Amino acid sequence: MNSKRSINELGIFTIYSLLYIFIVAIFSVAIMYFPMPILGARNFTEDVWYVVFIKIIFLLFIPLFIENSSTKFLIFLKLN
């Protein structure tokens, strides 16, 4: 049963990783046209768009939500 869960999560996170490429591309354009540097910084990695959205939301919270949701979904399937 554990390998089915691993295969399911692998598929979900593979799709998310491909989607993540497009998410980064969109935010890169946003940074280029609407920069919001943190305390006047000049680097790409020190921009509010990059730190808040790409790093915190899309690399931390969304994968945690996906993992938590897939676990609950699999438990639901097992109970029924």
C-alpha cells in the first residue's frame, strides 16, 4: 500500500514541478516590469515577488498543501 502512495505522490509532484517552471517564468516577467526590491536591493533574489511568492508560497506552502491533501484523499479511499 505504501508504494501506491509513493507512486501517487510522485505523479502529483511531477506535474507540480512542471507547472512550477511556468509559475517562475510568470513571476520573472512580473519582477522585470514591476520590481519591488527589498530595502533597495538590486539582485533578482532579493525582490518581494521572488521571496514571498516563489520561495515561500510556491516552494513551501503549496507543496505542503498538496502532500496533506493527497494523504487525506488516500485515507478517504482506504476507508471506502
